[in-house]
Amino acid sequence: MSTRVASPFDFHSTAADVVAGLDLSGRRALVTGAASGIGVETARAMAAAGASVIIAARDHDAAERTAVDIRATTGNPDVQNAQLDLLDRTSVDRLAAEVTGALHILVNNAGVMALPELRLSPEGHEQQFATNHLGHFRLTVALLPALRAAQGARVVSVSSRAHLNSPVVFDDIDFAHRPYDAALAYAQSKTANVLFAVGATRRWAEDGIFVNALHPGAIADSNLSRHYEPGVLDALRASGRYTFKTLQQGAATSVFVATAPQLDGIGGRYFENSQQAVVGDPGACGTDAAGVAPFALDPQAAEQLWDVSER
């Protein structure tokens, strides 16, 4: 049985806390969705520790502004920006082709949540699943030559505690035969993020590529909540059901999974608050819910997802 990974960090730790004392000089990282929210702070922390960082985002101008800001605040001149639309296969392939040489860290951070109505990608897939999983799947596979060249690379799959609410419904991923439910659509996309870590590590560990997933925490100031109805966040705050993290706290677990020395050679796991999570309670996603659902670590489901993703 594998030993559960623990760390000195917790709910209150920030990304800066996680990289304190680490030297990432000589390492190259790419962070998707890095022009807003926890993506910015994930990139900033790694740049502050000396890594070369690529800020990838759909909005090119926002990515450039973020790169300028991070260069200024960290003193690291090696922070670049790139355009990436995860719903556009041409955009995904173009970015991957631009990344020549070794890539040591890939943080699949970009995401969309709570789309109010069913929207489909150009290929006909429900957009939360297409953005959160399929786009990142395509990007990671396209970046395999760069990840292999690192001779020891990490891929970080930003999931969510919301995955506890639904497995991937393989019989109807795209809601063709059931009523659309925004929360369940998001939940199955986040389960896919964990299953991807399981399937990818099984395939790529021999190449020195290890993939782990994580829950960053509830973060009120993230652009991820932009599709919420007006007043929803205020109601959640007032309910007392959630304790929200700052953006710097929300980035901590992503940075831990990307950089912690104790994770060398470890993959296919799920983390929260910079600790490896225990098996949790599927269907419960409130304040007291914690851990990872057994269906998100199921090797057979991971294989089924891989087959779906390659189509």
C-alpha cells in the first residue's frame, strides 16, 4: 500500500509559503487560465522561485498584462504569455507547437463553471466537459514531447471538491438524453480531471511524467464564478456553509503539487489543503465534505475516459 503524502501546509497556507526556500531555476512551467484568479498566483509563486513561466489564457491582452505584472513583482524577466482557447483545437495545437524544448511543469488550471444553459463545443460536447477536461487532455498529449524532454515532469490537474457530486456519466456525458444540470455537468468534468491523473500516470510514469489532481478550495474572488446568478455568492457567504480562501491560499495546493520535493515520482493522487486527500463521501459537497470519491480513482473508469477522450 502506498504511503499517504502529508505536508506542513494547511488551509491557511499561501502559494508563497509553499515555495519558500525552493529554487526552481532551470525549470519551465506553463499555466493555463493564468490571466485571472488562482492561475495568476500559481504562476507568480513559481516565477518568484525562479522558474521560467508561460502565462496561457484565452484573452491575449489579459495574459500580457499578467506577464508584465509578474515580471515586475517577482523580478523574474522570464515570464511570457501565450494565447490559448481550450475549445479551439487549432489554438491548442498551435500553443503546443510553440513550446519547444523541455517543459517541467504543466498546470491545467483553466476552467468554466455553472453555465446556465446547455452549450456545446464545436465538436458537439457539453462545454464544461469540453473545456475542463477535453481541451486539457488534448493540450497535455500534444505537449508530451516537451514533457518527456524534461526527464522528470509534473502535470497538475486542477479539479474540485464538486467532483463528489457526480461520476462521469459515460452513457450521456453531453446531456443528450437527460435534462441539463449545470452543477452535475461541472461535477463530472471535475471527476474527469482526477481520472485523467490516474490514467495519465499509468501511461507516462515510465517517461518520468507524473500527474496529480487537486481541490484548490472555495474561492469567492475567482473569475470561475462569473456565470453565477446575481446574489449567489453573497448568499453563500451569508449561509456560513463555506469558508472561502484568498487567491493566494487557493493557489497553494496547485503550487504544492507542482513543486513539492516529496512528490517526486508520485502520481495518480488527489490533494486538498496541500495534503493527500482521504476517500470521501460521494454526493456530499458542503462545508463538511472532504476527500476524493472512489469513482474518481477507479482505474476502469480512467480507461473508459481515456477512450472517450481520444475520439
